[in-house]
Amino acid sequence: MILELENVCKSYDQSKTPVPVLHDINLSVEEGEYLAIMGPSGSGKTTLMNLLGCLDVPTSGTYRLAGEDIGALSDDELADIRNRKIGFVFQNFCLMPKMTAIDNVMLPLLYRGVPLKDRRIRATAALKLVGLEERMDFYPNQLSGGQCQRVAIARAIVGSPKLLLADEPTGALDTAAGGQIMEIFRRLSNRGITIVMITHEPHIAECADRICHILDGRLVDGHGSAYPEKEAVTVEE
């Protein structure tokens, strides 16, 4: 299993009173699986995504990522996990507006201390993987929404993460651009990248191998078709 949650609960203090948000979440995701999590607004989707992305830790229960107990790590160790093992794709892209596409994609590698030449080679390969090698010197304001999201995906995978987390990745896109993003996710999944995607759109969730539903902070496991053997992928020379 790439990730395992056992009896995970999350509460936040509000006026010194604990407010429960997640209740006894149990979830296992196999390496290479493509999982969609659906739920209405206020169901706990964002809180769950924050936990999976090591942006927060459980109040109780256990979260293991690639066998490592996340709750036992320091803030610095969590930051290192986010940089080396997790790729993030957000609804609003979160690109640096004054940086070109390739500079945006190289950014996670800069934080790792990867030399410039290697950063550029790997970022170019990631942009080629999402079909944007001809736009690498463009700035975000020179790209369409769908192209910006493809840059964000390239940035998320440039470090060859163990887990790709996508939070409403098509929410800011039209139907055609959203379809292109789902095609890229399917290609990445077929190459062996583990994907957990949060969405409220049924037709987007149906692109995944398995669908789970969250309601009032409780996760209900779903059923999906078995997925084939997948080839591991890294972004290198």
C-alpha cells in the first residue's frame, strides 16, 4: 500500500471546544491506483486532502505514507515528505505569475538542490509529457486555463513523486480542457503514478479506477474495475 489511514479522526479547536471534522476514516490505496473521492461542500474533502498531503496531521488514528507514520514526524520532516514524495495539483493552478512555464516546473527541484542543468532537463521532459514543450518559455498570463493546469501537472510530477494529489483539478476549466486533463491523468496512471483526486463532478470521478464518497466527515469505500499492470515512470534525462 502506498497510503493507509486507520481510524483517522480530525478535530479543530473553536473557542476552546473541539469541533470534529473527520470521523474514523479507514482508507487504503495501492501503489499505482487511481482513486477519486467525491463529496458535497462541507463534507470534509479538503480536510482529508490536507491530511493526505501532509499539510496537517490527524488528531487521532494513524496515517502511513509509503510505510512511514506521518503523525510521528516533525514539521521539517513533513515539509521534506511533501517535497520528495507528493505532487500537488490545485483547482486554481497556483503558478508563479512572473515565472515562465519551465521555471514554474523547475521550482520543486530548486528546493531539493538539484543543479540547474538537471532541473532544466527534467522540467523539459515533464512539459513534454503533458504536451507543452512548445510553450515552456511562456508566462501563465500567456497560457489558457487548460495549459496552466498542464504546467501545474508537470510541476507536480517533475520530482517523480510516489503520490499525486489533485484537488478539483478541472473545477476552473471548461468541459474540453477538463477532458484533456483527464486524458493526461489516465496516461500518468497507466505509467504507474498513484493518483488521489477530489472532485464533486461524477463524470470526472468516473475516469478513476475506484470512487469513494465522503459525507459528514465519514468515508464510504466504493468499487471500481480492476486496473492493469502499470509501468513505473520517472522524469529524468
